[in-house]
Amino acid sequence: MQGPDGAAQLRTGRQALERADWESARSAYHAALGADGPADARDGLAQAQWFLGRVPEAIALREQAFADHVQAGRCAEAARPAVWVAHQHPLGGRGSAARGWLARAERVMADVPSCAGHGWVAVERARQAATVRDQAAAASRALEVARATGDADLEVLAISLLGRAEVRAGRREPGLRLLEEAMAAARNRAEAAAHAVRRRQPGGLLPG
């Protein structure tokens, strides 16, 4: 079980990520791991390393976070780092590794009750789809899961992927409307996150 020191470091790390202070986030999450922190600490450290440009280290950390979640029986939580790893590999020209990680995530989620993790796996399936039809089907599945589970981040990404599929299929106007909807939602979420960060800072906005 994680102690109070580890929990405090996790909070510090999350707050540092929110204000884009990558080095402070890295230090906090590293300390949380030293305090016998959970997979969340490893996952947060991976995000900080990625923003600092240390991509191989970030991938290795999120691969381990995936394994930690699976070992703890947290299969839904395992989906997101697995999908992230699957998305990073093709950016480095490792298509086979990307397909392998997606298959691994799908296998882990196969017997898990419906949750946001299924939607994140569907997102990566849409990204890797060979045909427009398959991309649209996977994106629609991700959107269905997002709305059922209330995962706003997942919903924005699913709408964006569905819009891209519509444009690729030659349905330009509905596709552009979906892309505009996704961009507007993403902008609103970014503004809300920035507002929340300012409220937590000393001398920031008053609660309201």
C-alpha cells in the first residue's frame, strides 16, 4: 500500500504536469516511485520523460506501467498506457511493434466488462485501420464507449477520428463538421484545465 509521502508526490507530479513544469513532474514522480509508488507513479514519470524529449525512456516506463496494472488486475487502467505505447512505436518506424502492442491490449481487455479502456483500444484500432470502413467502425465504437462512460478526452479523440474517416470516404462536409466539433471541445477542455491550474496557484483566481 502506498504511504502518505508517495501520495503527496503523486499530487505534486500531477500538478506539475498540468502547469507544463516537466522537470518538477519528473522529480516528483521519481520520488513517488522511490516511496514504493504504484503504476500511476511510473505512468506519470513516463509522461514527464516524454515531454522532456526522452522518448525511449517514456516508452519503457509505460510498458512497465502496463505490466503493473495487469499484475494488479486493473485491466481497464492497463489499456491506456498500452494504447499509448502502440501509438508511439509507428512514429519511430516500428509498425510491427505497434501492431503487437495493440493486439496485447485487445487480449487483456477481452474479458473485462465494458469500460473506458475498451474505447481507448478502439481508438488505436481506428488509427491503425487499413481501410476507411474499418477506421469509421472503430471510431464509432470508441465514441459509443466514451459517451457511455463519460470519458470526455476519449470522446474528443473518437469524434476527431470519425471526422477524418468521413473526409477520407469523400463525405467532406459531415467530416469537417465532426472535426470542428472535436477542435471546439478540445479547446474548451484546455481552457477549463488552464483555469483550474490558475485557481490552485498562489495569488490565482478565487474559488467560484
